[in-house]
Amino acid sequence: MSDKFKLKKFIRKVDDFPIEGIVFRDITSLIETPEAFVTTCEELTILAKLFDANAIASIESRGFIFAGSIAKDLSLPFILARKPGKLPNPTFTRDFDLEYGSTSIEIQKNTILNKTDRVVIVDDLVATGGTAIACAELITENFDITKENILILAVIDLPNLGGSNLIKQQGYKVEHL
């Protein structure tokens, strides 16, 4: 796997977290190292700009770290996809499976997106693709955004878990550093 931006050394592997058998990718070192964090945010911003995004969505919680920077740098709206019960207004909800369980995410119904918007969904990592696809489906089904107008953007891809391929098979675009 390539490491074009020399970021791999800032990502720790933690065995058996959050449950036995899972190898967790810890981005703490990356965000604690200014040069690595700046490089990551700059490169993700370039990809969002090349996609001609006009809205940034992100998945709780580690995706927020990067999405906020992208939204600020491109002066774009920042849409939150959060765990149930965390948003103050009525929400659209999507249930999905993780590699170690099931959960849900929500986006507020009062979020303003237009049918022609190009939305970048930011997360720290693509594993099985379930979280990213759930977020994309929330947007396509509830805001009439076409699949072609959604890009899923991540720092890390775990190709052996097949998430990026599944995202592509579902008709969405995916990029990672």
C-alpha cells in the first residue's frame, strides 16, 4: 500500500480494540504532530476542491477533525452525521453494521442541501464501508443528491476489509490518502 504523503508512521495499530479481534487504527499521533496533521488536512482539502464540492458532511467523531478544516478552508457548509440523540432537531436516521456490531447515524431534517449539490463525506477511515454508505444513503434518499454527486473521502483505507470496493459498487466515489 502506498504512502505518498508519509503519514503511515503517525498511525498506530492497537490490537483487540474496541473488542477482541479488531485492529484499531489510532490517529492520535497524526493529529498531535502538526506537520502530519497539516499535510493531511491540506491534501484532503485538495481532493474536495478537485471534486468541486459545495458541502462537506462528516461522520462522528474522528471525521469531524478533518472535515472542519476542509469546510473552513473552502468556506463550505459543514453537515454533521451523528450518533442517535446527539442532534437537537428532528432527524433522518440510518441503521448500519460495523465490523464489530450495529449502530445508527442521523442528519438533521432542517439541513439545507439542494438537488444539484456536490457533497464530500469525510471520515478518518474506510473499513467495511458501512458507515460511509449509511451516510451517503441518508443524503441521497432524503436530500435527492445523486450518487455521482457524492465523494467519500478518508485518511485511511483498509482494502482487505473491502469497504472502498463496496462503496464503488454502490455507485459512490471514494478517495483516500
